[in-house]
Amino acid sequence: MHIDLTAKEFRRLLDLVYIGNWILNSTRGEDRFSDYDHVESKLFGLCQGTGMQALVEKWNGEDIPSRAFSEGGIHEAITYYEDAVFYEILAEELSRRDMDYPSVTDDNYEELVSRIEQYIEEFRCNGLDRLTLED
């Protein structure tokens, strides 16, 4: 297989592969999806001799994203995504809880969406500062 990419497109592909592998494998410990690690290693290995060799390093004989790559801002993008997903999931879960966990139907969809939007607005304005837990 042959794919024609500009240097900029290849650099973006590295970002996408890293982010995808991070999402799939970062919480799996020893139970990683090794085939995704292999693809990531293969693509980062292509950095050698392209002027992008600073983005790759060897570890245990494998090509991996370098510290320069992983500390170069990619985790800020991942964190932004994680924060957004966290608040969206929390807003939906709290809304469903407030409604006694109904199955979503045409009859209650608008109410659920309205409650989710209210929680999202609360989190946008105050973060978790006003969230309390009661016994």
C-alpha cells in the first residue's frame, strides 16, 4: 500500500494515531491492544530520515513517540477532549438520575435535553464548585 502525504499531513496523521492509541490503550495496563501499538510504532518509525526524527525514539527495540512529541502539546488536546466528555457524561447522568433513570422516549426527550443543558451551563459557569454530595 502507498499513501501520498505532505509532511504536514504526515505530521497530522502522527497526532491522530497517537491520540487514537492513547484513548484505546492508556487505561489498559498490561492488557493493551498490541496491534495498535504496532501500527503506532510503524508510523513513528517513518520519521527517521524525514526531518521529523525528533518525534521518535527507541524503547526496548521499538520505535515510539518521543518525549519531545508527547510533551509538545498533544496531551493538551487530549485533556480538552477528556474534560468535555467528562462534563457531558456527568450532565447526562445527573439529568437521568433526576428523572429516575427513565428510558428515553419522545415524551421525555425534551425534558432530558433541557436538564442536560442546565447542568452543562452550570458546569461552564462554576465547574464543580457548587456540586455537593449528601448522605
